Amino acid sequence: MTHNSSAGLKWNGNAIALAAVLLGCAAIGAGNAVVTEARPDKVRPGIDVLLNDSLHLIRGKRVGLVTNLAAVGGDGTDAVTLMRRAPVTLVALFGPEHGLGALAAPGEKIESTVDSVSRIPIYSLYGATRRPTAEMLRDVEVLVVDLPDVGARYYTYPATAVEVMFAADSAGIPVIIADRPNPIGGTVQGNILDTAVASMVGRLAVPMRHGLTMGEWLRLAREDLRIGGTLLVVPADGWRRGAYFEETGLPFKAPSPNLKDVDALFHYTGTCLFEGTALSVGRGTDFPFHQVGAPWLDARRVIEKMWRANLPGVGFEAVSFTPRNPGDGKFADTTVAGIRLVISDRSVYDPTATAVHLLAAIREVHPDRIRIGGSFDRLAGGRELREALLRGDSPAQIVAGWQSGLEQFRRRSERFHLYH
């Protein structure tokens, strides 16, 4: 079942085979449609629903596909291969940060190229341009976006999809989002971004853990950024907001090189803030974003403070690790003292609050070494968190100050939800 955002419709129920019939009404704004059917054994990602239930949307058309090889169907086949098998003409591929293979280093500029076998152009949206050019879109009749998201505000894939939507609007090309489950569920946590510092790692006024799928996030972006054109969202069939990735039955593929497992995605919504400090987040190790560290870190003293905070759902271990080719320039080939976060209960773990407690504890022990720098504000969504930490405000006080903004966001975002 597809949601036509331009018509302002909300579809209830899961995507099913009857979508091919119902969509003819949805596309012209006929109203809500409610259809019930027994749930499948596992969730079907939007790319499977598009190519099986809603193929008429792209059949026979010249398609541009925005994706990477971590975006796979239910059987583990990547979206590029699935699209090549479909009765469409795949005329262009577009890759986000980390490239089409999802393997390039963070922040690495990627060149456009041409597939050596099919001769299909592979355009980089993380190199000379972040937005598709008119020349790139010259042969495209419809753009399909199938990008894996991680559920955190500071991730560039949703911002890339926004740039695609702007370009498609200018070119008069419809955009179809093949949606995917939010791998860390629909929980909302953290502070709200101040749009004065909007960037590729924070495009909208959303919390650190935003609780939305890519399709829902882009429906919100369409309104907040006043993007025109046609946006159709093909939902993931069978997903519920409270479900974590392992409950979907889908294969996990790392969406980028340093997010190697689902627990890393949970931690990332908090520990990514340490990218704006002097500490390593474990890039170039087996546990990136599960841990932070530095050669000068007194892990024992910091961990004592963390246990006293009595934070739910998470524990702390003193470790040492050696980053190899970390990509962030932090402590390459140097053994560092670290603190590893270990999840005991996802349902109560708040990685954003935990990160604030950890930042405050490390600053208390190492006030002259943590170096909460300028890039921190971009990740933290403004200067308030940095200033509060530097003032010595208590972590509990900082986190409590987020609650009214979170409640406003919950109310504001609910109408963009596609899943219960």
C-alpha cells in the first residue's frame, strides 16, 4: 500500500496485494482506505512491496534509484539487483555518503562513476554535489529512494533524500520512497535540533532519537522544508512501531562501516556526540560506538560515577582498544583506555541521557582534556548542551529540560506516522 503525501492521505493497515487496485484511488486523493489481512511471517521492506504489490507505479518506466548495497529485500538481495530484475529500465544509480557499497570512510568524498558491466551511471551525492543535477536526471522518469536509516538525527542519508526531493521537484519527477522499519523502534529521546545549525547531520527540528522511519521523516521534511512535487511512500508491510530490528525477520546489513550491529545503532544515538570531543568512539575497532576512550582516560573513576547515576538498561565496562585506520584521526594504532556501554534492557535504555551523564562525568574527571569543540554543536543540535556541560549543570537537569520539547515533537510528528 502506498501513501500519497501530496494528497495528504494517511493509510491504515498493512501493504497488501490489493494495493495495486487501491492506489489508483489514492494517487488522486480519494481518501483513506482500510484493508485488513493476516500479518505475514516477517516484515516486508518497502522495496519488496513496491516490486510485488505496487509494480504498476514504475512498470516500463526509466528509473533512477537512490540506494546503497545495505538496502536489501527480505531475502537479502540488494535493491539494485532487485530493480535490475524488474520490468523497468534502470537508467541511473545515486549513492549517499559511504558510496553505493556502503563501505567508504565517514566524510570521504566519493567520485561519480559508471558500472563496468551495465554501463549505468553511478552518481555520487557525497562528492562534488549533494543534490542531483539536471544532467543526472535527464533520462529519469521516476526516482525511487531505498536507503537504510539508523533512527538517529545525526545521519546523512535522510538529508540526502531531502536533496533528491528538491531536485525532483525542480525537474518535475515523482519520488517514491521504499520505506523500511526504524531498526531501533519508535521511541523518541534526546533534545530537539535548533534549525539555526541545520546541516547534513541534522536537517530538521527532530530529537536525537527521532522514532520515525525514513518515509515518515521525509513526509515531515516535505512540510517543514516546503518541498513541492509528488512524494509517494510505499510502507514496510507488517512493521509495528514498538518492534526492534531482530523482530522483523529481515537480514541485517551494516548501513555504514562503523555501525556493525543493531546494538551499535542504539548506542549511536548517544555516543555519536563524542565525535565532537577529544575522545575516540571506537572507529577502527570491533565495537565502534559501543565504547569511547582516550590514552589519558581514567576509566575506573569515570565508571564509578556512571554506576552511581543508576541509569536504567545499561552497564559499563573498563576496556582498552586500539583504533586501526579509524578515519577520524583519533589515536590511530594507539592503545587507549576505554569505557564500553553494555545494554541490559533496550526498553528502558536512554542512550541520549546516558551520553550526557558520560560527558559530564568525563569532564568532571578530565576538565582540561575532553575538549567539547565547535563540531559538537552541529551534532548536539545547537549550543545549549555544550554550554550546559561547561557550566557544570547536572545531567539530570539537562535531560529534564528536554521533556517539553519531546512532548511537542510527539504531538507534531504523529500525523506523519504510517505505522501503529
